[in-house]
Amino acid sequence: MVTSKRFLIAYQESLRFTEAPALPLPAEAQGGICKWEKKGDSWFVTGLTPGVLSFDWGKVHWEVLVRERALKVPAQASLTVFGGYPPAQALIHWARDFLHPSAELKEQGATLLARGVDLIAFEGSPKFQVKEEVVPARKADGLILSNWPEKIETDQVLLEAPLPPQRQWRVMVHHRNLPGQPARWLEVEIVQPAQTDQRYAISSYLAGPSGDEIFAGHLAAFRYFRDLSGDRPSGYVTSVGAGRRHLVERAWLKPGQTVSAMLGIRSLEPRPVGALLRVLVRTPDHFEALTMQPLDVSARTSRGVFAGEILRELTYQIGPAYLFEDIGGQPYLKEVAGGTPSPGNFGAVYRYRWLLDNATNQDQEVRMEMSARGGPARACLWLDGDCIETELLKAEPRLLKRWVVAAGTQLPVTMETFPQAGSNFPLSLTLSSRPASASGSPRMPGPVQEWYIP
């Protein structure tokens, strides 16, 4: 009677057998899948190639499965965070660099879970030490935008952009896998040149995958506004060795789903050469090198490196006239290297310095309203020191804020926002005024913050 034995061996690892038959090893057992070696009274088998090997040895039918591990991490991690960033989140960013390209990685508490088709699953809690570092707040030196092609129809590199040393970048990523397409991984990675290493301070806010692209774009933007604005940014610090890469974000895009991400990336050390930021999409079984399609200059979305901000200083003369202002309309920013426009100016921060000038002889109430002229949209704003998150905006104006400005005075007001991915732009701002009611108290000028959104 022939019995069966089935063994699982990790790729490039060895397993010891103590119950092998006292017979010569069959020739068919040695092949490209695994290698057998006799040492003393024991046999050792090493996995050479993922696959399955079957053979008979004596009265036993052997089946040897060689599988790669979904995750193979060092025994201990050293994590660095800033601004109170959760260590569990830093741990998953660290672990991604040891993840099999086809595996899915999740985190539950401090436990990492990794699995994939024909992979050896991982579940464990690596030991880690956490160090808090001070990373001062800083405005972005520029914007890196990955929004073309917005609709994915093939595996490809979506963006390659330089990361010069000691620069701060605001990064917007927004892509949708079209219905009828296969599921794909979307990855955001830093690729370090062979001649030098670098340390990075990274703040990453990914939303999705979601079937609602307006919601995905808004959620990524709101998290960026909430956690990165102000003088205490939050994130993690990682070192990327020469010739290595760091996988910042990774998301599984099913047909019809959208992923949106907002990131802050700063290279911390002076180096002669900068790295590359790359965004790509690929199906799980596609391991060959990917290419980047030439940009369609007539497209309604764009990619590349752009100026990080648009400065606007406007005076509203309080009275019967209205003041109208568009956000995300023309003129459009030009890509630094290629000169192509960015319709909608997505990701570029509009920094407004309003002056509400009441030259009348009575107190006036000023109202600021916002409406969506280009289609449904949502918005986040820093307005007069308050973080405002709107619901879905349409053509009907939505009141953002009102001020009472004393007669014969001027009131400075700051406002910052950026066109967020997934929404339709431009948005329209309207300032109007009316005599203040008796119950309204004039707003007195206070200190003006230099900036809010990095």
C-alpha cells in the first residue's frame, strides 16, 4: 500500500527530514523545484523555485510544495516618528519594504497579517523600538501631481518625479481603475539612486479604494488638512539605502474603484543626488518592467511637478457690490519641466489674504458663500483660523462664514484651500454685505498666521 506525504517548504529555505526511506533518492526528486542533500542520517531539502514536485520514494508518494513567504521581516524594527504619529502605522510602512509583490498586508494592533495566493501567510508581532524626532513645520517647495491618466486601462508607470535633497513636497495621487479592467495594485514608492542614501520625513493619507471618487478625494484631503496643517506635523521618518526603494503606499484597486492620496515628503539630508518618486499600477502577475505613456496635453487631468501655491491678495469694498472669485479656474499652473497646464490646479494651495474694507458710516455684516459651478464638489478650507469641511456642494451657494465689520475699519482675513481630487472645479466664492443687526458685535482684527497648509 502506497502512503502519501505532503510538505511545505519556504522558497530559498531548507527543511530537515528524519523519516525518509533508507533507499537511494529517486532521480526525479532532484530538479528545478528543490534540492536534496544527505547529512548524516537526515535529509535536507531546499526550495529553489516556487512550484510543486511529486515523486515516489519507496512505498511513499511525496509531494513537495515550494512557496514564497508573503512577508519576511527582520526580528526587530527601529521606528522613528514625529508629531505623535501612531507607532502601529509606522510599523506597517516599515513592513511594506519586506512584502512579497503579490501579498496583501494588514495591521491589527501591533500584529501584522500578510497573505496572498500560493504564498505562505504571515501573522506576527515584530519587536520594535520607537523614537520620537522633531520635524519642524515647513511650507511645501512644490507640488507633485499624479492625476493622469486618471482612468486606468493598462499596467503602467503613472508618474516619475525628482525628489531633490532637503526639499518639502506636497503630493497628490488620484487614479481610478475602469470597470471591466482586472484588479491592480497601485503603488507609491521612493527609488533611491545607487550612489547615495537618504532620510525622509513622510506624512501619508490614503483614502479608498472606493467606488465614490469625490468621497475618496475629499477624505484624503481632509486628513491632510487635519493632521499636517499647523506647527506640529505628524508622520514617520525612514532611511532608504543607496540603490533601494521604500514602498510608501499600496492599494488594491478593483474594477471601478478609485484611490486618492495626499502626502508630504521631505528629504532631510544634504546629498549630491536626489531620488525619484514613482507611482505605478500593475496586475499581480506582472513583474516585468513597466513603461510610462507620453502625456496627452489635451487631457482634463495632468501629472508632473508644479508650483506649490497661488497667492491672492484681494480687497472687498463693503457695500452694495458683490465680489466673485473662482478657485481652480484659469489661469492654470504650468508643469515645471514640460510646460503643460494643470486644468483645475488640483493640489495647488490658494493662499488668500482678504481685506474687508468698510468705508461706510455703519457696521456691516459680510457673508462669504461657496458654490460649485463645474459640477458636484466638496472642499476643505482654513478660514480665519477655523478648519471648515463642506458637505457636497452644488450650484446653490453655501454660507461659509459671516463677519461684522465696524464702520470705518478694515478687517484682514486669511483663507487657504486647494482643489481636491475627485471633485469638479472651479468653485465660486462670493462676498456680499448688508447692514449689521443690532445684536451683531464687530469683529476686531487679531494676529494673522503666515500660513496653514504645508
